[in-house]
Amino acid sequence: MTWRERGERVFGLVAKEFRQVFRDPRMARVVFVSPMIQLMIFGYAVTTDIRNTATFVVDLDGTQASRELVEQLTASGHFAVTARSSRPADLVRALDHGDAIVGVEIPRGFQRDLDAGRPTEVQLLFDGTNANTAAVAQGYAARIVQDFAGGHSAPGVVTAGAPPLELRTRAWYNPNLESRDYNVPGVVGALIMLVCLLLTSLAIVREREIGTLEQLRVSPLSAGELIAGKTLPFAIIGMFDLALVTTVAVAWFGIPLRGSLLLLAGASLLYVLSGLAMGLFVSTVSATQQEAFMTTFLIFMPALLLSGFMFPVSSMPEVFQTLTLLNPVRHYIEVVRAVFLKGAGVPTLWPQLLWLAGLGSVLLTAATLRFRRELA
């Protein structure tokens, strides 16, 4: 049999898979609508930035300097004064009842100490129920208070023991520290993996449920041709989803794309092969579509949690850090974030690319052998 004949048979199966995908409205929603909805949710709702955080102010000084400090806090956009009082007990009550997230207490003599160049204190209290919000708010508030103190120090007065040092910080690659710029590129990796897993696992299990897989077994198609015809359409759909979500990330959310599109596409192709291989493996161990769906999420959620998408890999125990090396989602998210935000190239990302190629090859080989055994 010639390569042309083999290609024609595989092409016929690929065309049949595309027709089946677009004929099923539910599958079409999974392919095109679901990624866009999830991208919008992660882009807008999932953020570690804080805006207009409820703030309770106790100003015991009542001077121009204390009012300027409060105005500087609110002008940043991170804090919004929801209530004021002259009693510290009211601040504690507001934090206890959840009426405020941040409390600011300015002591008496605040402006007098500033004018004299003497050390003074401002108490900042935070509701630590949400540790992440409290930590971010604490960082913003501390920086604003320090900037205020630096701008109101008395001329010619130096506090004893204080070094004449001015600290200036600058964040590279994400100057405004926008969590959206960090989250959205990671969503690209999560969405592609989810789509590839679902499409491959559900499509093959559906063939088994309706009995058409038995017909394919007795057809002239070889096992390799059948595997190629089943996976190629979903590889094309996965790359199309990549182009779709990348376009939305750049055009709609304004995420900077500083690196090479060719490098991003090449890494994505290796990543898609890993997702298809895992979906193919799930399809061989699942008897029904419901079982395949549950198994897919049994794989997807740990892979996502151990990828560095939500939590830094460096913060995990060493055992889990080693385990994440076997997770293609981790390597791809590192690549996509570096390409988007840093403009990194192959000399920087070659270890991640090698891991993606190796994991994709091993997973695809294992899934293919398992699928051939099912067809035998």
C-alpha cells in the first residue's frame, strides 16, 4: 500500500471526525465557547490585585498631615475609607464584624513629630481571614506610608542611627504588577490541556458506546492510521484554540506578547501532543463517557495545581517539586509566561522544550501501545 493511499484513508477519517465534532452542538461548545468563557472569567474575576479595599480610619491627631496621609492612601485606588471614628475600639469592632478589611490608626502628635523629625508610628491593622488579600494590602499600605514619611521629613534633620539611604524598587517584565498579565498566559496552558483531554477521551469512548469502534476494528484501517485519524483533528482544534485565546489575550486584555510566535506555536504543538496522549490513555481505561469525564478531571486538577499556575513551585515541598518535573503543564506554563512577558527565546527555554518533547513522546508512545492493545 502506498503512502498516498494511507494518507487518503487517514484524511477520510479526519474529515469524518471534524463532521462529527461540528454536528454535535455540545462538542462545539466545549471546543469554542468554553475556552472563551473561562478566559474571560480568569481575566476579569481571578485577580490578586486589590481595589477600593474597605478601610476604617481612626485619626486621633486631626491635623493637616494626618488628613494628607489618608488622602494619599485613598488616591492610590487600593483603599476606600468606609467609616471614621475617634475611638480605637470602633476600629476593632469593624474588623471583627467584617465591615472593614484594613484599619488605620494615626496617633496624637503625628504632625508634631514629623515636623520635628522625630520617629512616629502609624498603626495598620488587617483582616487576615483572606491571607493573600491581607498580604497584598499590607504591602501597598506600607509602601504608601513610607513614601508619605519620606516626603514629609523635616529638612536638615536626620534621625539618629538612620542611614542616608534612599531605596528605589522596580519590577521588571510586569512594571505595574498586574496579576492579569501573570494569570492570563497561564490560562492558555490550562485551557489547551483541558480541551485536548476532553476531546480525545470523550470522542473515542463515544465510538465504543455507540458500537462504531467495533466497525473501525474490522475496517481496512491499521491501528496507526486509526490513531492518527483520531488524534490529528483534535491537534488541529487545540492549535486553533491556542490562536483564539492568544488573540483575545493580546487584543482584548492587552497582555504583552514580547516573544516569538513561532516559538510559542512550536512549544504548543509539543504540549498538545502530551494532552492528546493523556486523553487517548483515558479513553482506553474508561467504559463510558461519564467515566472518561471524571477521569479527565482526576488528572487535570492535580496537574493544574502542581504546575505553578496558582502556587509557585518553589514554595512546594521538595518531593512535589521533583514530581512537577513529570507534569507537562508546568513546563508549558513556564514557556508561555516567559514568551509573553519576557520575550525569552530558545537559549533560555530549551530545558522546558526538551521536557515537553520527552514527556510528549513517552506519553504518546504509551497511549498508542495501550490503544493498539484495545483494538487487537
